[in-house]
Amino acid sequence: MKKLFFLIIISTATLLLVQSCARMGAPDGGWYDETPPRVIGAVPADKALNVDNGKVRIYFSEFVKIENIQEKVVISPPQIESPEIKAYGKYVEVKLKDSLKSHMTYTIDFSDAISDNNEGNPLGSYTYSFSTDSLIDTLEVAGYVLAAENLEPIKGILVGLYPADSTEVKKDSCKNDSLPPFLRVSRSDSRGRFVIRGVAPGRYTVGALQDVDGDYKFTNRGEMMAFSHDVISPSAFRDFRQDTVWADAVHVKDILQVPYTHFLPDNVVLRTFEHISTDRYFLKSERKDADNFTLFFTAPCEKEPLPQLKGLNFDAENAFIIESSPKADTITYWLKDTALVNLDTLQIEMRTFITDTLGMLSPHIDTLEILTKTPYAKRLKAKQKKEEEWKEKIEKKLKKQERWAREHPDEPVEPIDTIMPVEKLEVKYDVPSSLAPDKYLKISFPKPLEKFDSAAIHLYVEQDSLWYRSPFTLEKTGDREWEVFADWIYGAEYSFEIDTLAFEDIYGLKSIPYKTGFRVATLESFASLFVNVSGVSTEGNIIVQMVDKGDKPVRSAVVQSGTAEFYYVQPGVYYLRAIIDRNKNGKWDTGEYFDDIQPEEVYYNPEPVECKAKWDLTREWNLTALPLYRQKALEITKQRADKEKTIQHRNAQRAAEKGIPEPVQKY
């Protein structure tokens, strides 16, 4: 009996022990570990001198883990061969594969990648450094990286320093253009903020690079980049900042003056851009619909904008209607002959110019097989199925009509059309029910037209209860797009009418009649906005744009005599963006490093502009009153700051639930 009793006790204790060991974190009713890990030592020691070994171990007060190594850990000077970074229990090991450079300070910036293994309490931003010299460099350079076109913060881009005398680049050919590799590097966070640490005294320039090929230098025109000719000389001085001590959630206990080392410069702004592609290559052909195909190129061709096509299984002479993008890098060919439309595979010899190995445009011949996405047999089957479904529907109607006629012999019978309707041309009319006085009507077509009868288009206006013809003009604004312009009368009713068979496409589809009414809004429905611009002196135009909450421009105006004027503004909330249009082409233009051309400057006004009907609003705007990184309002910024890692403070909640004091833990 005693033996059985002891066996039960031992079994129960073992079970309790297993359950206890299986639990992670705090046991039920206990306290959570909210103490972040501490660095208790390193080999070599942090800020060690005369180091000749690239293997580093950093020891912590508890078990740790390291996350997002590729994204968060940055080693400077940059390492060509990827280092090995791993967590082993209570230490993190870093093995540098590149040979150590003499007279160099090395920094390993872990950011917030390190936390304890169980509860995930973050260590916080942590940087380790050592020197291969008898001195260690401790200066820092900080700033922001923003997209030049819209001032969006750029996350995760490489930012680095060049010696001030090393950024002159020889331009032997486009292919060999390059910048030297970075001397020291950092990476921008989700706010676009970067800090380059371990910098030696000297003169530098700063650049940014989306380093696709991992060589730490700009050699690929497809890489996003930023450059600056401003020479900086890093420095530091002792400074003070205020630290507020709170007695509780609403009362301040004390404001402390905390000393710290202030590194300069700390407000460098880099504006990233992508180069216009100048190397011309054929990308692909695409035939989504059977009646057309598109050729895509990386860049336009100055020598011969359109390729020369020869049909190998058809006659390409006068076979196409050609539509080209404004840059002639995307070209669509519409097949005029329905026999070609029904041909599933078009075999084509294409003669064009592409960029050779010397960066020059040279003649090139390609043989293309362009396949339709939906084969002719499948399209024919779908058409036959549609016809059969229509016939079944008509047969049901006829039978129903016969029954009704038998039951009502004295009633007239409504005739049923037994001929399937011909497919009609689907024209898109953009005619709003309420039209702003500065807007116009739009007509667009799905396919190229064979016939466009402008005499079949009519516009009428109602005045004194009578309808009169209203004069208008037609303007072709695209390959298959037209606009109807008129001098609108405020508050007047209009009727827009299209006669039957006004339009016919190249495949014989004809339009049906169309009629709709609309009213031109009165002045009382709109606001007016006047923006007085200052702070920038430029020989080019200044374009001011009103953008919506999605950062999309809805209105634009060129500054005249210091003011941008906006009339007929729809009531709503807007933000202001300005473009310094140096070349006066009416749009923002990117930069070109090898021609020493920065992207055109863009500015934002962070304050929202609320426009109300019947209001005339005037805004004063000094474009440079705020630094660029503080200009774009958070409401229209798409790149949001990452949530900062913090201790969860779950013990406070548990203490409140139990009605007992929270345990004091050392951080």
C-alpha cells in the first residue's frame, strides 16, 4: 500500500513538472518577463582598437533572437561577400567574410532586430563598433531619403558616403558609366530616416542607391538613385535636450535637461529618381484580343520610330491600323482584315533598331510568333452557343405566344422578331448629369473607326422653355477619343444627341442612337482658390497642383505674377503640391546623373485646404518654409512608419485585474 501511495505521489509530481515545463511565458496568475536583454560583453570588446579578426561575438543577459537580418542589420564599410549573422542562445555571432581593411572603423548597426527569445522584449536600437587602427571614428551623418516626384519616404534604400574628390566620373560610354562604391553605408527606415555611423573627420558627398546587383555602386540605370554635390564635413558638439518625466498620464513631474552628443549634419535630404531608359530592347509581343497585338520596347527609337513588319504567313501590306504611345515604345497593330483576325498565329519578321554592346542603336531582325489568347475555334464555339441560347429563348417566347393566342383568339398578337440582332458598336459617352463650366463632353471608341459623321452629333440648349441649337467644336484628343467643346451657359439645360449610324468601326459594327440631358452648374456650386507662391526663384514655370486625399492631382495651374488661380473648384478638402518646371514642358521630369541634372523640385503644403461652395479662398505659401521631410501631410503619405517595437507591459494589466501592485522590474 505504501508503495502504491509513493508511486501516485511521484506520478503526480512528474505530471505537474511536465505541465510546468511545457508552458511558455508566465504561468497562470504569475508575472511576465518584461525585462529587455542587456549587452554584458563582447569579443572583441565594443569600440575595441587594433582588431585583426573579423569574427565578433556579443553576449547578452538572456537568450536572444535576431529577426529581419537582411532588412535591418547594416555593416559599414560595406561588405561585398555577405557576412554570417546568427543568434546562439545568449550570444550573437557575426563573421565578416571580407578581409578587414587597415585604418578603418567597422560598425554593425543592428537597429531593433534583437529581442529576448521568449517574450520578444526589444533590446532597442543597438550599434556595435571596432577599429583596425589605434583610433576609432565616432562621427555620424543623418538625414532623410524622399522620392523626388512626390516626397514619399523611401524605405530600405542604401545610403552612403563618398570622399568629396571621388565623385567625378569618366563617361567613356553609357555602359561603362558608374559611380565609385560607397565608403560607409546605412539603410533608410520606414520614415526615410538614415544614420551613417563610424564616420571619420573629412569632406564627403552623400548618395542613395537601390542596390539591385549588390556591388554598392551605381552601375545600372534601372536602379533608383539620388546624388548630391553638396560637400559635408561631419562634426559633433555637446548639447542638451528636454526629457519630460510624467507623474501620471496627465501631470508632468519634472522636465530634465539631458546632455547628449549632437552630430552634424543631421538633416541631409536626398531625392531619389529613376533614369529614363535609353537602351532600347524588344520586351515582348502580346495579343490579348484576336483583332490586335502590341509590341513593347524599353525605349523609343530616334532613327526609325516604328518597326518594319513583314508577314511570313500572311500579307502585311496595308494590313494594319497602327496606334503608338507618345514615346513610341508601345505600339498596337489593329488587324483590318477579319481573315487575319481569325488566324490564331501570326508569323512576323520584325526589323527594328536595338542597343548593341557598345551602347549604339543597330539594325536588328526578330522572327515573332504572335498567338491569340483565345483560339478561333473557341471563339466560334462561344458565338454558336450564344446563337443557340438566343434561339431557345425565342422558341420559348413563340410557344408562350401560341398558347396565349389560342386562349385569346380575339386579341391582337404582338409580333416577335425571329432574326438575331446584329452586334452594335459600343460607344462610351462621358456626359455627367451636372457639368462644371470648365469641363467638356467626351466620346471614346473600343476599336478604330472607319466612319465618323460629325454632322450626326447635335447639341441643344433650353432657353425660355424653347430648345435651340448650341454651337460646339469637336477635337480629337487620342487615337480613339474625342471631346466636345462649347461655351456653356451657367445653369442651362442641354441635350446631347447622336443620330443612328453616326459611327462605324473597321469591322463594320455601327452605333445606335443616343440622347441624354445634362445641366451646367452655376457659379454658386463652386469655390475659387488663389495661391500666392513665394520662397523659390526660378527661370522656369511653377506649376501648382491641387491633390486629393489619395495624392492624385485633380487641378493644375501655372503661377502667373506670383499667383496660381483655380476657378470652378468642387467643394472638398485638398492639399497643394508645386513643381518647378525648369524646362517648361508642363510636367515633372526626372533626373540624369551623367548629365548632372537633378530631378525637378517638388514641394508640398502640409496644411489641408477646405474649399466650400460660394467661397473665394486665398492661401500664402512659402515653398521652402519647411524642410522637405516635413512638408508632406501624413494623411496623403502612403509609406507609413513601421510600428515601433516596445515592451508590451502586460504585467500592468494583470496587476489591475488582481488589484495588487505591479512588480518592479529593472530595464
